[in-house]
Amino acid sequence: KGGNANAKTLEQSLIGLSNHWIRILHMELLNQPRPMAISILINILWITKNVLEN
């Protein structure tokens, strides 16, 4: 059960962190031309996916 609690805490902090970054990125992306914004977003999603799988 201890491991599960740690996983839950990690998950919650990751969600909190990503919400924080999404807000910042959203502001940044609004200032970018659309193709640039999309490619940045794809890169971030790719990195996030790799981090979560490892």
C-alpha cells in the first residue's frame, strides 16, 4: 500500500506540474505563429510520454 500511495502522490504532483506548465505554455503559444505552436506542443507531448514510460 505504501508504494501505491507514493505513486498517487507522484501522479498528483505530475498533474499539478503539467497544469502549471500548460498555463505558461498556453500564454507562450498564443504569442507564436500556429505551426510553431503545434510543433512545440508535439515535442512536449512526446517528452512527457517518454518520461511517463520510463
